[in-house]
Amino acid sequence: MSEAERTDRLAPGRRVTVGDIRALAGPSTPHFALQVRNRIQRLIEGLPEDDPVRREGETQIARLEELARYSGDPRGGTGVAH
């Protein structure tokens, strides 16, 4: 997964929606959570604090950061076979 955003989401005059944020965040796995977080951050930067899209983005960013904590070996190892 790339951190590059779909060009239609960034088109001039197109407003990012709550649906866009949920579409990005919903299927995230721990492995890609931080990349998705970065994409959402770019989409919501510049939106007013009280904007519902920004609030949803911030909620999803927090969820993705928590999800990313589980991207390693669940047993606490290094993930490298000995």
C-alpha cells in the first residue's frame, strides 16, 4: 500500500467526506495502519476543528495508531526465526 492518495480525492473543489475517511480506515491492517493514518492526516489538514470530517479523521487516526501497536509478533518476539 502506498501513501499516495487517489487523485479524485484531491481534485480541486472536491470536498473530502466522512465516507472517504471511513473507506480508507475501515479495512486497515496493523501492518499498514500508519500509512493509512498519514493519508488521512493529509486529507483533513486545513479543515476547521469543528468539521465533522476532521473529527472522524481524528477518531480514525487514534484507532489506527492503536492498531499499529499490534503490527509485530504478538508473542513479543522480534519476528525473526532462530
